[in-house]
Amino acid sequence: MSEELGRAAGTSPADAPYSFGGPWSPSDVELGRRAARKARLRKNAIVATLSTLLVLGTLAIIIVTSPGWKSLSQTFFAWAYGLEVLPKIILGFTTNIILTVVQLFYKASYLSEN
């Protein structure tokens, strides 16, 4: 079948009986477009990086200089307090998972009926 249509098996595009003026190379216009696209992508990446750093830096400064930072750092980042409340966190997470599974089964049964 492949011998009936198109190029014979084992031949490459370079073996074609016609030529379009030699091997393909992009035009000057296409090279200019590629350069402009590359410059635009580089500029976008720099702007995104700088804006991310600015936002995160501003948030860090606001959080660290806020009035409640001292008590937050002593309770939230304390291992002893974290271990004390860990069972409550696990219980809440397990409850959320169970409710999600129940809701999914309910929705699946409701959709299968309709």
C-alpha cells in the first residue's frame, strides 16, 4: 500500500525528484520574528521574577514587623505546640477526607439515577 501512494519505502525527503532551491532555511523576516519573540519572552520572565520578589518581600516585611509576629512565631513555629495540636489537625483532616468521599459517592449515585 505504501508503495502505491507517496514515496517509496526507504527513501528520504532529500531524494525527491523536485527541489525548492536547496535545503530549507528560515527567511530574514522569520529570523527577526524569532529574535523579537525571544526578547519578549526574556522581558516577560524578568518582569514576572521581579514582581514576584517584590510581592513576597513586601509580604515578608509586613508579616515580620506586624504587632502579633512575636506570639505567632512562639506558638505556630514551636515544635512542642505543633506536636500538642497534631492529633486535632489529623482528626480534622480525616473528617474532611471522609466528608469529601461521602459527597462524591452521593453525587455519583445522584448522577447515575438521572
